[in-house]
Amino acid sequence: MNWDRKKLNRLSKYIQLPVSMVLLIMLVFFIESSIQLRSRAVILFFLTDSSSQGALGHHVLVTSYELNKKLYSKSISQKKFDEASLELEATKKEILGESRPTMLVGSGSDRFTLWLINFIRLLLYKDLLANQAETDFNTALYTAYFYEQNFEYEKAIASYHQALDETRDYNLRAGIMLHQGYCHAMLSHNRLAKQKYEYVMNHYNESEIAVTASILLSYLAGFQMERERILKMNKYSIGNTEKLIQLFAFENAWEMLDQVAKTGDTQPYLIRYYKARLLERQGKRTEAADLYLDVVLDNKSGEIARQALRKIYFMGARSGDKGLIQIATRINKSFQDPELSALISSGRLDEFPTNYKYPVTKAVIDKNKGEKIDEILDARERMANQNISQAPPQKRVSIITYKGDRINGVVVASNKKQIILRTSIGKIKIDKSNIKEIINLE
């Protein structure tokens, strides 16, 4: 027996140190995992709170109304409106690209640690920590927001309804109903929009979103009153069609545009341009892009053609349709619209968010129209090459660009891409794709 006891004591000495080390490592691992888990829980709390408060971009809704109101009342110029609209588009894309909270628990070790923590918290009568997977963060909400930004309001309303079913968060539910109200307003469902705004004001009056709802309700009433005033005039014109669009009265604008078209007093390209805008606001990108391209290819449309080209680019950037971006970019190499060129160069709207698989659908451009675009752009390029080849070196010439600029100077060099003039303000390089005509002044 003494021998067995001595043997056991000796054996326990050998085992004690490794077991102690293993227990110590397990304790350190448990503490470290607990700290990481609690840190993630705190981060998730703030992320979800921030998401519910403002990730939907409620201020964008108010800004949209405010900008249109200022344009309608002529408080700002069309140029200022376009600049502000660009900033608004960039903001919307930032909202779509915002990072969402990741899961609290991922690996098996995390799950074991969470189970152990919750067992201890249960013994201490404390609330248990819940595992929050990414699916818990309401992907339907971001799908709905994508549809809303692309003017597919019926789909947006349905997705927002699904998002409501997936959350019990106080502020998030208020925000979702606010956006549902906005979508109804854009569809001229004013009664339903009013109901949503009033519900938010009455049932979520402790939230700041209730204040936004009251502002949107005020805009809804004001725009409706002004809309009715224009319709009572019974005066069918492009000017009033534009006003109705500014007042978000898209159905009324379509009806008025039909009456304007019947008179035959308005240029066809202008009718097509406004029809394209209204189709775009219905979320019909293919039909809208088709008409916008008709306007762009109509040489008589001038500034309207440039506006249409910008619309094509915006549609592509907003929806993630790279095909539309490429078409607009290629055509602009010939048009050289300064505003669009600057926007393309900046790349602000080119990249589409990849943080979630949004339901992107591509506009289908008619093959014949695509071939016609190629023919026109190739013809312009050939004309530019011919003009440059005819430009006599060291001769005084006047160059007229497609933008209407006229530049006088002496030709000092020319190549496949550019012609260089010596002018009174120094040497100027002009891209050949911009040159419409060269006049010899000698």
C-alpha cells in the first residue's frame, strides 16, 4: 500500500503541472473570448441603434421635397438644382453602401463561450446575450431602399412591409413607415401617404422621426394644393408639364403631355424627353433609356440632348447598370458635356455598393439603336479626322467645336487625337472629337 501511495504521489506531481497549465490556458482563452464577445456586443448595440435612427436617410426625403419646391418657386436655378441633385445622388449611394453590423457569434469556440457566459448569467438571473446573425439585420430593408431610389415604388412598399415583419425595433419601424408614406406620395396615393405620416406622428411621437413625418405631411399638403391649382387652369403646355413633375404629380404630368403632343405645337424630341423622364419615374429604365437615346441622337435638341445624356448616366449609376454608364460615357466623348465629363472623371457615382446583393436589372437597348449610335459616333470621328487633316500647318484658322465654342489661332501641330493652336492666350490643345468645323482665315 505504501508503495502504491508513493507511486500515486509521484504520478500526481507529474500530472499536476500539465493539468494546471491546460486549465490556465483554458481560463485565459475563456476570459479573452468573453472580452471579445462583450466588445462585439457593445459595438453591435451602437451600430444597430445608429442603423435604426438614420441609416435609411430620412433627411434625403425632406431634401428631395425642398429642392423641388425651390426649383418650382424659382428660388434656385436649374444649374444649382442639378448640382444639388448630384450631391443627393451621391448621398443615396453612400446610404446603400453603408456597412451593416456583422454577426455577434461566428466560430464554434465563440458559440461555446456564449453558451458558458449565458449559463453563468442564467445562474445570476441576468438577461441572456442573443446571437445576432447578419440575416437578423433586415436585408429586406436595404432591398426596399434600393427600389425606392430607383423609383420602383410599388416594389419598395412591398419590401418595406416585409422589413416591418422582420423587426421590432422602435425607431426602425417608424423609419420604415415614413418611407412607405413617401413611396405612396410618389405614386400619388396621397390618402395612404397621409395615413402613414400621421401614424408615425401619433405612435412614435418620442422619436425624432415623428418630426420628419410632420414636415413631409406639410409638403404633401402644399404640393397637392399647388398641383390642383395648375390642373384647374386647363392650360396644356410643356411649362405646366414641367411644373407637375416638380410637384411629383407624375400621372397628371403624363396626361398633360399627351394633350400637348396632340396639339402638334411642340418639337417631337421635347415630347420624347419628357416621356422618358416620366417613364424613369415609373422605374421603367429600358423604356426611358430608349427615349433618352432618341433625344441624344437628335441633333436639333441641343441642350436637351445633354440633359438626356446625363439622365442615362444617372440611371446607370443609381441602379448599378454598367451598360448605361458605358453608353453615356462613350457618347459623351463626342458631346463633351462639361458637367458630365467632370462627373465621369471624378468617378463619384461609378462604383456600385457591393456590401449586399441588390436586385439590379439591366436596361435592354435595342440592337438597331446601338448600331445607329455607333454609326453616328464613327461619322463624327471621321469628320473630325478630315477637318484636322485639312488644317494647314502654320496657317491661321478658326475652330468651331460641337459645344459652340469658336477658337481662333495658328495651327502649330496636329496628330490623330489633337490639334494644337497658338492663340493670344497661349497654346491650346483641342481634342479632335470635339471639332465640328475648321475655317481657314487666310
